[in-house]
Amino acid sequence: MGESSGAPYPQIIPNAPATLATGIGVRVNRLLSSFCRVSVAALTLAFCGLGSALHAQDVSGYWDVSTPNPNGDGTSRHTFFHIEQNGQAISGELIRKPTGIPINGTFKDGALHFVTVPSTPPPAPAGQPPRRQMPVLTYDGTLQDGKLMLTSQGRTGEIHSVAEKTTKEATEPPAALPLPALKDLPDNGLVRTPPMGWNSWNKFAGRVDDASVRGMADAMVSSGMRDAGYIYINIDDTWELGRDAAGNLISNKKFPDMKALADYVHSKGLKIGIYSSPGPKTCAGYEGSYGHVAQDAKTWAAWGIDYLKYDLCSDLDVYKDDAPTLQAIYQEMGEALQGTKRPIVYSLCEYGRAEPWTGWGEKSGGNLWRTTGDISDRWQSMDRIGFSQLKIASYAKPGHWNDPDMLEIGNGGMTADEYRTHMTLWSLLAAPLIAGNDLRSMTDETKSILENREVIAIDQDSNYKPVVSVSSNNGLEVLMRPLSDGSVVVGLFNRTEAPAEMSFPRSSLPASFAGKKLELHDLWQHARATMTGDNFTSTVPTHGVVLVKFTAH
């Protein structure tokens, strides 16, 4: 105890006189008493200090939560929290634009526990599907060496993350960089008919890698899809790692050599596409092109890239969400791509927020532009998106196409009849035909839909004329599109829940057909069709289509 107090032990002198001994004893007792008081005080201070230290474990502040991406590509996703501690109670928010998601929980005996408290989404507009309710996220963890070691639950098991203290400024988007003055960019002369190919996202999402892209290129050839017109192999999000010391965009370990991959795809008689965002981060949280627009365009050109999908994503956190601003954002990359002197198809993806089909998409150098949010492999999604495009079909023209998103054919979420409707509707709309399934394992039925050359010929007609609605009655839709050879194609669509008999009257054909002999050809049955009197009549299956080509002689 004395050692712990830092004072010397008292020494006892042997064989001393009694009075001396007595005096010494008194002094020893006093010293011992003093030492005891000092030691007790020291212990009290030590315990109080320990209590203060425990109390000082305050997790209030801004935290940067780093979570390794599950595909093992060497990247991490960053999430920001603002935590406020009051005693053992935790509150704050998961920082997310435009408004954060509240959190609450406890920090007790060194253990942290909190959950997100998402609000109920507002009702969806009439005719739209219900808005998705954000899930509740649960986090548990401890504070170790100034870091939060967190565990949460993902779709496939526990997710382990590490959070470090950061500043409020670090959680905010960067300052907006100057955008170019608006001007009309020249037409790049590409995709005079809608582009056809394959994109990785619908099937692979973050699992896409070099091997799967090579496999898709091989399958594109061996399956006959290349010969049917599909030529673009497009890599969507999650290929990015970050930037080197010179600011050059580099790929992650899933894609060890982008130039070699592009060369391989080209060797198959195909073209290759890539993905980026004008924002600091892509939609999956990977490196975007913000502040490096011209530099990234040069990088892609050097790799041999032929197609860019440019997805708005986090740029909405930086700039205003209006047509002039979005036009400037997309014009900047359009000009950069044209500056490389390499022919690169430019696909704008701002989900139709500012109606790029009205003119600014073309002015910014775009060859195609998304008109909706993401499609999913469900009838309701495809049906809603597809038929919503009729009102803007007239805006499309060679080199500048409306894009209602990729094909889901072959992914298993719809019936064969529904997939035939999907293919028919996209072709009548002259939409890009970008497959999203696994080309390596297609069934014969899937091939027969994707590779139906008579239907593809509608989509690829050289002299585009928009599809028009002939009639729409309680889920029964009749659409017609004139073709460059003078024929017309008519689609009878049954959007109802039961088979239906549908008719198309001769009187609805263009005036040039009057008084002429008609030849009818069913493009899905690959067989001759016939009129009954002055009508073509057919039973159309639930969610199905009958597609007939009318030729006058």
C-alpha cells in the first residue's frame, strides 16, 4: 500500500530503549494511519476516475460507417450517422438526402444498440404502384479505441462495419462545380436504329465481373443473338475502385484489366459499354465522375469503350433538379465524349425527371434517355412502364431514342405470354432492346422471344414512324405502327386477367390500304393469318399479345 502511495515504509529499530521504542511506536502508528488515509484517498480517486472514464464514453458526434461490399471487390460502402447521447439514451439520424432517417437506442455498459425509424411514405400518385416502405435497420456494437465496431443484419446474414468519427462537413455533398453554358451539341451519327445488346444489372447487379462479361460475350455469339442484331455488352455499376494519384479512374479487382476485356469483346464482333454517374458516387456507392468528366471520357476511350450509361444518382445531392441544370450536367459529359473522337453511344439516365425527350436530351449529345424509374421482373412493372410510353412515342427519332429500361425476358418473374408482350411492346415503341438475363443458360423459349427476327425488324425499321393507339377499352389495347416498306403492324394486347376475343377493323388501316388485297402474317406464330369479313379477330391470352403484319397488294 505504501509502495502504491509512493512513500517509504517506516523502519523499526531493534533493541532500542523502551521510551525510544514507545516514541517510535507512536510515530509508527501515526505514520501508518497517515498512509492508510492517503491510500484510501488514492483508491477513492482511482475508482472515481474509472467511473468518470466509463461515463466519458460518449458516442455523440458524426460517424463514417465503412462496410465492405459483399461481392469482395475490395471496396467499401460509406454511410453517415449523426449520434446524440443523453445519459444512456441514443438519438440522431442516418444522414440521407433529402431528409435523414431518425434513429434511437441506448449506449449502456459499453454496448451500443440503435435502430432506424423510417417514416411512412406518402401515397403514390393515381395509377402508380405504392411507394416502398424503407426497412428498419438494427445496429449493435461496442466502442473500441475510438471506433464503433458495428453489426447489422443483411439479406444473407450478419454485416460487420467499422465507424470512425468524422466532421459534419465530411457528411455533406461537395460544393457544386461550375457547369457549362448551354449549347446544342452536334449529332454524333450513332445508333440510327435503337441499340441492341445486353446489360449486367438485372441479372448480376454487384456480382458482375470480368469472367461473367466474357461469358456473356461468348454466349451472345453462340446463341445466335449477335446475328439477330444484339451487339453491345454493357457493364453496369460496381466495376469502379477509385482513382490513382493522378486522378485517373481505375477498376476494382473484379476487373483486373479493362483494356484487355474490351479487346476480348471486340474480338467477338461485339461492342462494349460501361457505366458511371455525374455525381461523386454512383447509385451503388462507387466512384462517380464528379470533377473528372473529361478525364474519365479519355480513360474510357483509351480502354476502347463504345457505350456509356450515365446515371444521375448522387448528383441530385449537389445540383438543382430542373431541366436547365440537368441539361448542363449531361452536356458536359456529351461534349467530353465527343472530344475523345471515339464513337461512343451516350445513354442518359435521369429517369425522365426533366423530360429529356422534349429536346434537351438530344441537345446535350444523348443518343437515348431513360423515361422512367427502374423496371422489375414483374408484370405490373413492365405493363405500367410500357404502356405509359405511348404518349411520348412521337418524340423519338433516328439516333435519339426513348428508353423505358432494359428487357427482363428470361429472368423468370413473368410468363412466356407476358414476355412476348414485353418484346412486342418495346419493339413497337422502337425502344432499345437491351437484354438483362443470363445469356449462357437461356431456354429455347427465351431464345425464341429474344431472337424473333420478325419482331426485331419492327424495332429496327429504318424509317421510324411512331406507334399509335387505335383503341383502348378496359384493358384491351390495339396499337398500330407503319413500317418503311409500306406495311403496318398491329398489336392486340390483353392486359386483363382472363383471355379475351379482340378485333381489328379494316377501316382502321391507313387510307393507302383502301380497295387493295390484304396479306396478313402472324409474327409470333410465323404463319399466315386471315380476316373474317372486314375484321381481323383473335383470342388473346391473359397478359398476352397477337401481333400481325398487314401488307397491301
